[in-house]
Amino acid sequence: MTRHTRRNFLQSATAAVVYSSSLLKCDRLLASPFGLPIGLQLYSVREMLAKDYEGTLKQLASLGYQEVEAAGYFDHSPEQVKNAMSAAGLRCVSAHYPYSSLSKDFDKIVAFNKEIGVQYIICAFPGIKDPSRLKDMSYPSLIRSFTLEDYRWNADQFNKFGEKLKAAGMKFGYHNHTMEFGKQDGVVPLDEMIRLTDPELVTFELDCGWVIVGGANPVDYLQRYPSRISMLHVKDFKHTDKPASVMEPPPAAELGKGTLDYRPVFEAAKKASIRHYFIEQEAYDIPPLEALKIDAEYMKRLTV
């Protein structure tokens, strides 16, 4: 699955948006990264990176970003990536790959990222145990096709990936979307994946925005699994009068300009085991760097 089809999945989110009362925007911007570096998921600047990889990284650093999470390296070699990150003063600590890539090129992916100095390899989209059972592979159909057996099978694959990464001195993790929160036979798939994965081998990256879209609460997950979640994705949504539909998820907003207050999230995160967080701005109404500056300034002002 490519970077673009990964987000095509997100455009097909099936769950309605549930705005938790504890996350509703308040007048004060009080959340805080409690000393953690400001991070950015580089999918946020995918078009800019494709045109000017080195220059874009330097622009991000000038806004206050210190760490990044990769979503593709745009045909750069490990040495080129290292040099570009070093010249910008950024640390690439994590990288996203779908299961389809990990299952085919795991050793190459590990070697590439280890040379860069990446610490975490994150599965950005799970696999289907038996793809032959699916007649329609379009993403609206695919995300409705995952069964509990698929999620349990993924957990087993993650343990195997995690064991190999541990031997390489790295950590394996999983990044949620929205589909993992719809109960099947009374079981929440994300909870089941957490239960079945070895804490020594697999960590979780909680995408707070998609947790909410999925109908759950990131604060609840941080409180229930304080040692299993080590990274966060931070995003905001605009207010909308109509419920989100399969083809119309909530429109993206800059942090502090939308509907979410991250103070309770970071209060819970401070008591958990969060080591990194990454802002992710998936769409823009204003120039990307202007929006990402607003995002960075929001985080700079946060206190818990």
C-alpha cells in the first residue's frame, strides 16, 4: 500500500465522529509535551518533500520541529537521508510502513532504517490473513472486511516482527486508524491486539484523532494501557454540523483551531510511558508551512 492509498483508507472511515466531552476545546491552551521534543509525521509535507527534500526539512526545523517520523524516503539513500536530517538539525526516530511492505521487504526495511538511526518501525496498516476471500479490494470495502481472526493473526505477525527488531536493537509498533474500535462479538479489536502482543516486542502508537473518530477516548487508552503506548499522533478536526460519513470524515484543522483540547490527553500521557509524539496535518486550507507553524506554536505553549 502506497503513502497515498494509506490515506485513501482514512477517507473511507466508517465510524461517526464522537466528540468526547473531556476533549472538547476550552478557552485555554493548557496541554503540554512535558519536555518532549516537538515531532512531525512527514506525511504532512509529502508534496513538499517530493520537490525539495533537504530544503523542506530545514524549513520544518525553523518552525521548531525537532523530531520526525518518516512516511517514505522519496528515493533517497540512507546516507542522503542522514545528511539531510543532520543538516536540518532533525532526528528521524520512527518510520511508517503498511503490512504489505513489511511482509515482503522486512529485512531490507530494517537495514535501511537502522543505517539512518531510526528507533521504531511502525505498521501503518494491517494485513488480511487470507486476501483471496475478498472479491472487492477497494478501501471502503477493505476496511469493513477485517475480522477478529485477521486482527489476531496480525498480532501474531507483529510478535514475529518485534522479535527480529529487538535483535536489531529497534522496536516494532502498530498505529491505529478507526476500524479497530468497532466491537466484534463484544471484543474491541485494538484491545485484542494489545492483549495478544508481547509487551517486550510490540508497542503502540496511538493516533488520538482517529481514536475519537472511531468512537473511543485516547485518555481512556492511556490510562488503561500506560506501559503499552509509547507514541502519539496529534491532530485536530473542524466543527461540522453534519455527522461524518464514510466518504466525508471530519475536515482537518490546525491544533487549537478545531474541536479538540489536548490537555487531558497529555495529562494522561504524562503518567504513562510516552517517549515521542508527532503532529500530523493531513490537509490544509492555508499554506502548509503556515499551518504547521500554528501547530508547533500550539505545542510550545502547552503546560500540564
